[in-house]
Amino acid sequence: MAGWNTTGTLMYALLGTVAVATQVYADAPGQGSTLDRALRALAAPQTSSPAQTALYDPIFKNSFEDPCSEDADSDGLPDCVETNTGIFVSAADTGTDPHNPDTDGDGLLDGEEVNGTAGGLDLPGMGTNPLHKDILVEYDWFDDANGCVQHSHRPTPEIIQGVHDFYAGAPISNPDGVNGINIIQDYGQGGVFTGGNLITDPANPDSVVDGPVGYPQYNSYEQANFAANRHNYFHYVLMAHQYDNQQGSTSSSGSATTPGDQVMVTLACWAADTSGTGALYIRNSIVHELGHNLGLKHGGDEACNYKPNYSSVMNYRYEFVGVDSGCQGTGDGASTLDYSDGDRRTLDENNLDETVGMCTSAVVPVDWNGDLQYTSGVTADINSYGLESSECGGTNTILHDWNDWANLQLAAVVSSYASGGASTRASTLALPVVPSCAPIPGYPR
């Protein structure tokens, strides 16, 4: 009977090994992905005493295995500390799932969030929590007097707080039972946050970057100022005055990889504004560009822009005037900031019903064609803009909402650098055209 049990245990262990191998081929993770880091840990040589079994099956575990010498999910934490309670007490009682290397699904291994990274990042000192989703951001910035008084593009504490509060209020659940995303921002404030810094370039006194993210000058600033051990963990945000989009314009408010880890925010002289409006514009632009890094486009899941029924900061229609809570297609002011939750009606521009409008929560009529009456069967181009035909597939199309919050790709930062980051881009040859983001409000200012 004992021999049968030994054979059964070995069979289950082998089946588990086959299952792991199959997952590797099915998922084909990027070189730096969370899953890949876990799988490489699984494949690494293991040391054990003669009394310990060399094979470990997390489901059919026998009484001879020591849970403090096993790491079933290869996340860097022994099973005995992963208590699966959803409550983090300490590194000895993490509350994490011993069978999930990234319990909270933010792209950071549980062990990295609890003990730091192999590359020396003190993630727990920065505030990561293995039971609550985290986003890590570094800001580097220029100072200049281009077009207005001397000013700094370093994000102010007001802007930093605004970005923090936005993500903290996210309608996204976590294993710890508390909704929201914890965004950890390094703008050189000291302590463990020494990555953010002023960029001084005598050859670029106006702080106008030549090209969008991914182009040589942006990449050179990133390589010189962004520590190598932060790649696959941090989003890199360059705060400049303007950038040349390589299409004859310097009026864009920003640029970012979609999805990815590279961001540039360029609000020109709004950085010198003291009324409070500039701070709101910069906050909104940071959230917009980070949205691109998290997989969002100007129409949610598509490039089609200015859709009135897509109430999101990703939409140029609402980025600087605020999202539309009144269901009229007009913003509520720059202070109102949100990603869409996807609850608005689909609109057919060849068959609009003005009597019901676009909201599902209430009937709010909208006069789409401006004839001062509400009728059905109306034809109107309600998101007209220069690139509409190419980005929307025509001028009278079907416009849909998109649930931004439910589709954020928080783990996109993990493999983005390895799959095409700054170190692999030496010239503009074969570089993709990066869409310019919304024009700077009131440009030139």
C-alpha cells in the first residue's frame, strides 16, 4: 500500500510538471513578464536536504514536506508565510495565495512586493502591498523659460496628490477587500524616492523634445536618468515643455506607448500657471498618458475619438473640460476626472434617437443635429474631427462606449521594456508613428 501511495504521488507530480510546461507554451510570456519570472524560478536548480522530496505537488502535498522550504508558485515567498487570509500582517504572515505568484494581479510578484526585488528595489519601503494593486511611476523634468516666465515642469505636490486620489478611488477590487489602486510616485522627494530628477541639457534650453516617446532623444533622456533596475517595474514619465511630433507640430499635450511604460507630458506654459487650472490640466494629462500605458486608446478599445458617449479622460472631448455626468456630451469642468465605466448607449449616427439621449441611468434627451427639437431617426455626425474617416472608419458610423476600468492592463509595464524599450531603439528607422495626444489648451500660450 505504501508503494502505491508513492507511485500515486510521483504520478501527480509528473502531471503537474506537464501542466506547467503546457502553460509555458500556451501563454508564451514575454522575457520579463511576471509569469516568466515565476517560471524561470521554477526551472532554477533547487537545493534540498536528503530528507526532502525533490518534487513538490501543491495539491497532493504529503506530510513529509516542510511548507517553509517550499514555494509552490515560485513568487519568492515560502508557502508557510502565504496564509491566504487576504490580510497582510508581516513578511511572516503575508495573507497571499500560495498558488498565485501575483495575488493582486498588478504585475509584481508577491515576494517582490514583500521583500524587494533581486535588482535592489525596496518596493515594500516604497509602499507596495501584495494584496492591493500598485502602479509605480518615476517623473523626470525640465526647467525652462520658453514662451513665458521661468518655470519648472516638476509635478507639484498638488498634482501628485490629485493623481494619487484619482487612482485610489478606482472602482477596482483587491484581495485585501479595499477598492482602488495605490499609485506610488517618485518625483525626487527624498527617502527611498531618489529616482525623480531635474534634467539639464545645455543643447536643449527650451526643453522641446525632438520626437515622441520611443524616439532617439526621448530614449537618450530615459537611458541617462532612469535606473536600469526600474525597468519592468516603473512607468517612466518625462515632463517637458513641448515635443516635435515629427509630423510638423509641437502642440500636442503628450505621448505614450500603448500599452507600455514610456510617457511624456508636455503642457508648455501651463506649468507656470498659478490659477490652479494648469495643475488640473497637467494632472489630467498624466492620467490620460498613463491610461495609454495601461492599454487604453482615445476611444477606449479603438482610436475613434471625440465620441460623446465615451465619458473618459482618454477622449479628447473630455480630457481638459472634464467628464460628462449630465449626459449632454459636454464636460463638467477640468476638476472632474474619470475613466469610463462603459454604461452608455451605443449611438448609430445614421439613426439617432434624440428623445432617449445616450445615458442608461436616466432619460436625458440630446439635440444631436441642433434643430431645437427632439426626434428619432436623425442622421448626424456627432464626433466630427480631422482624422475621423481613418480612425472611425467613416464619418457616420456606430459609436460605442468602453469600460476602461474593467480593461486596465496593470501588468503591461512588466514586459514592455524587454519587448521594445529604449535600449533596443537606436534610430527612427522602422519606428511606428506614435499618435499625438490632445492639443495643449489655448496653445500657443
